[in-house]
Amino acid sequence: MYMKETPLSKLKKDVAPYEGSDTKASLKQIGNTMIPFFLLWYASYLSLSVSYWLTVPLLLVTSGFLVRIFILFHDCCHQSFFRSRRANDVLGTITGILTLVPYMQWKHTHSVHHATSSNLDKRGVGDMWLLTVQEYAQASFWKKVAYRCYRHPLVMFGLGPISVFLIEYRFNRREARLKERLNVYLTNVGIVVLYTLLILAIGWKAFLLIQAPVFFLSGVMGIWLFYVQHQFEDSYFEHEEQWSYVQAAVEGSSYYKLPKVLQWITGNIGFHHVHHLSPKVPNYNLEKAHEAVEPLQKATTITIRTSLKALRYRLWDEERKVFLSFKEAKPYLKKAKSDAKEEVELLPGRRPSWQGE
């Protein structure tokens, strides 16, 4: 792996000039993101009186701007959008209401994601459910069914936005501290107030015709971006003893090379390897850091076309260090199951783990 040749300290030093916010650039982003979003939302409402066929393209663009708002929210969570912690917290909470994501809760789980990304021994917080070939082979029947359902594209990108943004984010984590709990309540109240005012202003039918597609489309885009930037064929996953933060950042996160318009709409999040290496780099400096630091340019590059391959990835093969579809994994699953049987046979009286509990 080429990143072993580049010490983390050197990479951090090279990226350091791009860390820290520029207040003028941040305020400019608020203006060129929030204002168009509200204008597009209103234009979508006005277009309903003409034809819904006119509304649909407007809704698609509006959804894109909601994704861009989420990028501002995302930077606030990393305290990289403003120098002031309070300013980040205030904007983060406001954009959290617009995107239906509780700021303090997501800030916590996303920090865990960054600290444990690609670590096979620390999965489960702020990431997507992933099983290795051996784990799947040894799983119970119902766990396999649940995993297959979860990893199916129609579930992940169809039910996913509804399950995560509408339901999961409305509740507190068990371990949440008071400040985080209050922020979840504040976000929920803010959503109810905002939606109530909009319904009173334009009616519930018009509201649903606009907000439902905007919510769903932006949710699908958001989940897709998060998914594809860690789920590519030769990604990086290791157990704790071999895990490396810098390798996880640059080899376990892709460079999603998007057309310039989409790169702008998605707030440069395609430079995900840079972001994982240094979350303190605001979104408007990610491309600059990528271009300035040569080792970062060696990160796995995917395009819209090549990223579609990720739709078939289901299991991580620890031996071959690649993602596999269920079909590709069949011979390896049989071998893993056979090995598990042989191991159990050496211990009489023990029930095979692959048969379930």
C-alpha cells in the first residue's frame, strides 16, 4: 500500500494550510446555497398551478441544493465551517432542521465514524452494516435474511431515507447526554413548526407534492454519496492490530470524480479521502488540498459510471481484500462454512455457530 510510504505526520503537515475556515468564503456559501434553495422551493410551489411536469425538474434541482445544505451542516459538525464553536452549533442546528438531522446526535456518531472507519473491530456507529465473507457464512438464517434485505439497493436507497431521516433521527441514543437530547427535541420541534407554517400557508396537498419528493430525492443522494465513497472494490478494511488511520482515510475513502456542476452541488464531498484525512479542512478547500498534496492524488478514483458497480457489492473478503457480490462470494462461503464445520468437529458437543443460536 502506497500510503505506508507516507507518514501521517507529513500528510497532516502538507494538508494543514488548507485547514481552518475563511469567514468570507463560508458566508458566501450560505448565500449561494440557502437563497437558491428557498427560491427554488417557492418556484416549485408556483409551478404547481401550471403543470406538475414543470415542477418535477425544479424539485430535482431543489433536492440538489438540500444536499448542498447538508454539506454546510456536515462542516459545522466538524467545527470547520466557522471559527466560532457557537456559530457552527447555531448554523448546524438550523440546517439540521432543514435536512431533518439532529445536529448534536449526528455530530457524535459522525465523529465515531471518522475515528473507526474501515476498522473491522469497531463497526456499528455512524456506518453501514457490513459483514465479511466468514461472518456471513457463520451467521444464523434470519441474520442472513436481514442482511440481504438491508444490502438490497431497493431497501438501502428506497426505504433508507424514510427509515433514517424520518424515523431513526427523531429519537435519542440511549447513551446521549443532556445537551444532545435537548438538541434532538429542539430539532423535532423546529421541524414541526416549520412544516406546520408551510402547510398553513400553501395547504397540505401542495406541501406534500413539493416536500415529499425533495426529501426523498435528497435522502437518496445523500445515502448514495456516503455509501459509494467507502464501498468500492479494493477498499481498505482491517482489524484493530493492523488498522491505520491514514490508510483508512486515503485508501478506505474514494475520490469521487464528478462533473463540475455535481461537484459544486455536493460541496466537493467527492474528495472524501482528503476529508477523512483532515476533517478540519472546510469543503471549499478540499479540492485545493487534493491538488497540492501529491500522495492524495493516488487515492482510488471512481466516476459515476464506475461507481455503479458498488450496487452489487455485498460482502468484504478479508483474504482477497475486495468487495464481492453474493454470487462472487459463493465458493468462498462454501469454504468458510466447511472450515467452520471442521473446526467444530474437533470440539465434540459444541453446536456450530453457522447454524445459529
